[in-house]
Amino acid sequence: MPENSLREVARIKARPDTIDDVRRLLSGLIEPTRQEPGCVKYELLQNRQDPTDFTFVEEWNGDSAFNNHFTTDHIQAALPQLAGIAAEEADIRTYSVIS
């Protein structure tokens, strides 16, 4: 694992009436993101107890790779759509691996 590797956990909350729309939109980000330079891992999870709760678990080869992720066409197209169907702003947290 590279020394500058970082992990991201991004939680997105759908409104109950938009669960399918949010799932479809977020699922469409998986393959293009996995093709981005510096993307090591990109997984989408859905909470079993609360289907409105979606979480991306990500691993990137450094800050620049993660920051560039937000400039890609697929993310730029998805963000305004997500704003219209999410219950709240995404909670994005950045972590360093300790061991």
C-alpha cells in the first residue's frame, strides 16, 4: 500500500420516495470511477436495516487522485441530480490507514 494512500467513506441518505433513483444514480458511478487513475477500490453499500442509507467505501492513491475524482464528467453530472433526490448533503470523511 502506498504511503499516501487514503480511504474515503461517503454516506448518502436518500429520501424514502427516491431510494430506487439514488441507487440507480450511485450505481452508475461505480464503473467509470473504478477506471479513474489512482482509484484502488470503490464499493457501494446499502444498509440492510435502513435502505435509505448508502455508503461508498473508497481507496485512493493519494489526495490528488481523490480530488481529481470530483472533476470527472460522471461526478460533475451526478452531483446536481443527487442534490435533487438526496435527503441531505453527503457526509464525506477522509481517513489515513494506521495499520
